[in-house]
Amino acid sequence: MQKVKEKIIEAILLICSSITVLTTIGIIIILAIETFQFFKDVSIVEFFTGTEWTPLFANKKFGILPLVSGTLLTTFIAILVALPLGLTIAVYLNEYADKRFKAVIKPLLEVLAAIPTVVYGFFALTFITPILQSFIPSLAGFNALSAGLVMGIMIIPYVSSMSEDALSAVPNSLREAAYGMGSTRLQTAFKVMLPAASSGVIVSVILAISRAIGETMIVAVAAGQEPRLTFNPLNSIETITTYIVQVSMGDVPQNSIEFRSIFAAGITLFGLTFILNNISFWMKRKFVQRYE
Amino acid sequence: MNNARKNEIKDNAFKVFALVCTSVGLIVLGLLLYNIISVGLTRINWDFITNLPSRRPGKAGIYTALLGMIWVVTLTLIISFPIGIGAGVYLEEYGKKNPFAKFIEINIANLAGVPSIIYGILGLELFGRLLALGNSILAASLTLSLLVLPIVIVATREAVKAVPGSLREASYGLGATRWQTISRIVLPASFGSILTGLILAVSRAVGETAPLIVVGALVYVPFAPKTPMDQFTVLPIQIFNWTSRPQSGFVVNAAAAIIILLMFVFILNGFAVFLRNRHNRRVKY
């Protein structure tokens, strides 16, 4: 009797873990089926090479490139902020700061990642954009710049915490060897420790990029809803995620081509982040245990 | 100037630069809080909390959004916690050398990186249309449950992993079965750390906006939800809606609602940190 009960419990627990696999399968199947339907009406070549995205207008054009460029633009600005800041903080906390300082600063910085993103959107639109406009008069009310900057601040803890973990996993013997050769702290940090932790640092940056690509509310609030093939950060743009929000908020009838276009946009987004996540996972597997 | 002196200057310059970098994040955090509090604090009063939404910013309140949020988050808890803890226990206690468990592990790492809006698309199709739950509270809770599942699973695994093998062996030595050992020894011993993970999952669910918009949360709900099948709105969506309106009165409302939202998030996160510290101090095997 006891044995049967044990087996049943194990089976239930196995089902619990299988739900995560079913989630992934569900996402892929749903995106694939609806996208397949979508491509019956829209040419796949037009979708990936077209430079105009106007599914909600009378003259519908389905070229995803403006949405991709908007997504990449805000992501690029965010990484431009988060990479140097996050990496410097990681090196400083690991090589210079004393334990008590680190114990206070690390959780404080992680508060940045806990704030709901709609709050950052509000902050970008009502605070950062007006400040930037007083320096740059040509800045649009909705723009990629302020959304990207705020997003960069938000992902600082992703870069700093994970890079710091990678740095502290480097064995102390390397550091001592560098000091023994007469290196200064700065030289040790940037010429020995950082290269030794490089795979972990790269993983943290890739995950931060993936996070920025999928970020929705900041760009939906502050970056605008004008799909535009441009890399000028002063313009109003539209990201893939914003487009999905825009359609979801509107009165688009289900099963229409406009409605299906969010699945095609979604699969593009999923593809981008899926590739990045797998690269980072592969790197972690391959390089992380080199010093053990 | 000799080389040693030059290096010392460089070293100090980096130190200053690093402190500036660290403070940039913290200063922005401070500005954000200051900005929101200075705009919204005076708007918060009892009427703001108990009023229904309105077209006039001075009369609008967050009552339906607050109740909607409590509904959605509570149901998300009830659905995701048993499944997440079960999955975490399975992966750590049963599936150690099993190739399927390895596969699940890779899969969870991947799911944690899927943008939240994609979960919204999954919820819209699977729960909203296939299971015909529409844009109900239940559809939203099921969607958020899938979203926070990786967080719960990873937290459970870490917690269970930290329980020393000697406790398990002692239990087996007394003739306990595997499940008896897990339910009476391992889970109680790891309860504190699991709870920390659960609270962080709740905090995530409280602030999540995009997937609920896709599932079909409404922006204007003139009644308080009464059953899980009712339509709903939540606080972050109310904030999004007010932020995108042109009248300045709604911006004030948005800031006030953000203060309430942040209070929830900070209390939850603070509680999680407190539990973690207390647990780390108390438990020494």
C-alpha cells in the first residue's frame, strides 16, 4: 500500500514538472499555427524585408523591419547605459569595496529590478523626457532615447549582479599571482580577473539584452506608437512589444489579419530572445567550470 | 613622475569613477521616488482608494483595480505554488540522474528568459479562446501562474538543495519512506527559503502588466469583480491607462496609484529580505 502511494506521489510531482515543458510546447505551437495562418495572406518575403508596417490602416503593409529597428534601437541605448555602469560596479564591488559596503549596495541596486516596469514608463515619459527636451529641443514627446535610457538603468542590476558573481567565482590564486608579479589593483582587475570571468560577464550581458528586447511597458508608455525604420533616437518609434500591446488594447476583431499579425510579431520576438537565451545557456555550460 | 605614482593615480581615478557609476543607479532611483511622491502623495486619501473609476480625474479611484489585483494575485498563488513546489521537489529529490529531469532543467532556464508578453499571447489563445475563459480573472491568473512558475521552482530547488543529506539519512534510518522524509523533514527544514522565493514571485505578479493586457484585462471596469469569471482590471493597467491620457489630472492619479503599487512591492521585497536574513542566521546545520 505504502509503495503504491509513493509511486502515485512521484507521478504527481513528475506531472508538476512537466507543466513547464508543456508551457514551452504550447508557446511554440500557438505562435506557429497562428503565424502559419498569417502567412497564407501575407508573403513571408514582404514580412521580413518590407520597410512599412501599417496593419491598422486602410492600406495594410506588413513589413516587420520598422518594429525590429525600433526594438533594436531602444535595446542598444539601454545596453549602452547598463554595460559600462554595470560592469564598473561589478569590478568595484568585487575588487575594491569592503564587505559592509557591498552588503548594503548590492540589495539597494537590486531594488531597481524589482520596480514594476510601468512605473519606469511613467518616469521616462513625465520626468526624463521633459528634462531631455530642455537640452535637445528637437526631441519628440514620445522618443526612443528616454525610454532606452530608463530601460538601461533598470537592467543595471542584471549586468552588475551576475558579473559580480562571475568575478567572485574566479579563484583567489589568480589574484594573488597577479599581485605577486607587482600588478596594481586596477591592472589585476582588468587584465586578470575580468578576462578570467569573461564568459560569465558575457552571459550576463546577453541576458540583459534579451531582457531589454522583451521589455514592454517602458517602451509602450514612453517610446511612442509610430513604426518607423530609423536609428535616430530622437524620433517616436514603435517596438514589437508595443505593437502587441497596441493591438490588444484596441477593438481589433479576433481572427482578422490585424489580430493574427500579433502572433507573427510575437514569433519574431520569441525567436530573437530564444536564440540569445540559448547562446547564454550554451556558454554557461561550456566555460563555467574551467577553474574547478 | 615615475610609473608607480602614475599607477596609483589611475587606481584612484578608477575608484572615483566607480563610485560615480554606483551612485548613478541610486540617484535615478531616488529621483524616481521623489518625482512620484511629489506629484502623487497629496492625491492619496480614502476616497481615492474606495472610488470607482471615473472620467473626471478628481473623482476617479482605484477601488476596482485594487480588488482586481487582489483577486488575480491570490488565484495565481493558489495555482502556481503547489505546482512549483512539487516540480522543484521532483527535480531535486527524484530526478537527479534522470535525463528527462535534465531536459526540464534546460527548459526552465529557457522559460525564465521568455518575454512576459509572450506568456500573454499563450494565455490569450490557450485559456481565453481554447478553454473559453475569455478575459476573466481566472484566465489572467492561469497566465500569471505559468509566468511565475520558473521563479517558484528555482527557489524551491535551491531551498531543498541546502538541506543537508544527514537529515535525510537519519530519516531513512528510522524507516521513513521517501515521501515521508520529504514531507516531514526536507520541506519543513527548507520552509524559510521556499517562502522567500514565493514572496518574490508574488511581488513579480503584483507588478506584471503586459501579459494581462494581452489576455484582455479591461481599462475601464465600473464594478468590483465578484467571481473568478468576472472581467477585471489591475493596478498597473490602471496606471498605464492614466499615464497615457492627456489631462494633467490623470498624471497625478497615476503617480498616486504608483505610490500604492510600490508600497505593495517594497513591503513584499522587504519581507523577503528579512526572512532570508533571519533564516540564514538561525539555521546552522
